[in-house]
Amino acid sequence: MPLIVDAHADIAYNMLKYERDYLRTIEETRALEKNSSTVKENGDTLISWYEYQRGNVAIIFTTLFAAPIRFSTYENEKQVYKNFDEAHQLYKNQLDVYQRMTDSMPDTFRIIASKRDLNLLLDHWTSSSPEHPVGMVILMEGGEAIRNLSELEEWHRLGVRLIGPAWVGTRYCGGWKEPGPLTKDGKKLLSAMADFNFVLDLSHMDERAAIEALDIYEGSIVGTHANCASLMPNANTNRHFTDRIIEGIIEHDGVIGIVPFNSYLKVGWMRDKGHSRDEVLLQTVVNHIDHVCQIAGDSLHVGIGSDFDGGFGLQSVPPEIDSVADLQKLAPLLSARGYNQTDIENILGNNWITRLKRDLP
């Protein structure tokens, strides 16, 4: 069974906002949360440490994420910020969660901040041990926790390895639902990020900002979780990657993580409008993977960025998926489309692993 790398998981956000315990089984969590506001907001969980084991999910990109208060949807929000100081504190709190997980549960979860960390983890996953630690590569989603550029050194020291400047629009650039180019501060941020070899994540950046970033950023560039705009015609959103952005990431030898979220796979699909998850089959995910491969001419620039538990859950994914472990079901679908075993291993995990071996200090 191939190793899987999942390039987007809001683990700390869910732990702090919904008090989810990812050392529980998904069955335990679903039973505890039955008929709760958590399920109403976020759906039934798709993630647990046990499902990572069952699905051979060796590495996840765990996020630091909070929303600006203007995008607060529910009462009593815990992970929203009014200003940059509050964003900074929320992100630090989430980073502390990952550090505590590493310190107290190194056999289950551990931060991956260096090539040495990565190699030790991969050695464990190729050993005969029946259980393995899940590696966490820390991704900052939304840059407003960076109050000034001098803080980048500390974020890097604490283990952050990828930064996505946008979620919605930020002071650094246009983003999801709030379009616009890079700002002056955004250009300064990219220059400073390159000094520390942070990987730039274009996910959520508006196309204008992403195109500028592709032109000027001197470090590595990826898209951890985004689908193909050309397969979502008339979607009326700037959340997906146009072919121009996909081509740019490929030119920078980056990887794009495809999201198995029905709203990102079928135009107009919405859970709260009564749509059935059965309307979108897992084959649709393969269509997006294949589109990137056709543009690239190879299987070396696409992977998975599930975003599971990131505002959606079981009710909003293709019916073949009951948990993150079922991402392995992509393998036979890819094989049926003509992808060989090496291609499948690239797509499910090796492409991200190759970039981590290249980019980690």
C-alpha cells in the first residue's frame, strides 16, 4: 500500500475550536458529536490517528489557521481574530498544540522540521513496526499572524515551513472571496520569506496575486489544496487554480494538492441546500489529478491536500470515502486510467516527499 501525504489538515484548529481528540477513533468521535453544533458546522469527522495508520498516511501538513472576525459565521467563535495581535496569539496557541503533541506523544504525532526528522519518520514507516508516528509539517494558512517581518525568524525556528499569505484577502494580498494583487507589504513578505527558504503556498491567493508571486518569489512554490478551475466552469469563485497558475507551479517544480470536497468537484453542490454526497463520485477527484498531469506531461506535480475536517466532513465528500484512509481507493481508479504503480506512488505521497527532501533544512 503506497504511503500517503496529505498536504492540508486543520488539526489544531479542530482540537481548540471543537475539542476534537484525534487519538479517538472516528466512531467514538462521531458518537460523541452526534446531533451537535460541531456536526452542523463542520460535518462528521474524517480523521483520526487510527485512520492514518489504516490508510498508510505517513505525513500531514498541519495548519495554523484562524479566520478574521468579518468572516465569523457562528456564535461563540473561538478561532477568530479582530486584529493582527489576536491572529498572532491564536496561531501561537495552535503551534503550542503541535509542540505538545510532539513532546507528549512522539509515538503518535511528531513535528517534521528538518531532513533528519523526515528521514527518521520514513525509516519508521518502512520498518516492521505495526504502528507509526504521523509526521506533521507545519503550514501557516493566512499570513496576518506575521505582524512584522522580523517575526519570520521565530516562526521558522518554531517549525513553520510553509506559508500561505492569504485565506480571504489579507494585508499581504487578495484572497478567496476578496480579490486583488500583492500589496507592497506582500512583496516585502515574499522577499523576507525567501531568506528563510519558506515554501510559498498559493492556495487561497487570488489569481492576480498568485501570478505576481510566481514571477517574483525566489523560493519553492506549491499549492497545498486547490482544484482545477477549468473543470469547474461557471463556479463563480476565485478559489480554484486556473491553468495559468497550474502551469506556473509546474514551471517552479512544485506540487498541487487536490481536494476531495464535493463543492470543489461539482459546480453548485452545497450540503446545506440538501444535495446528496452520492452526486459526486471519487472518479471526479481523479479527473482533477489527471488534468494537472496532462498539463505537466508527467505524474510529478500533483498530490493530495484533503482539507478534511476543514469546514466540511463526511457529509460533503464522495460516497466512497468514510475516512482519510479511503484515499487509498484512488489507486485502482488511477490504475484504470492508465497510471502505473510508480505514477500512483508519486501522486499519493512521493511527490510531496520529494519536495520535502529538497526544501526542508
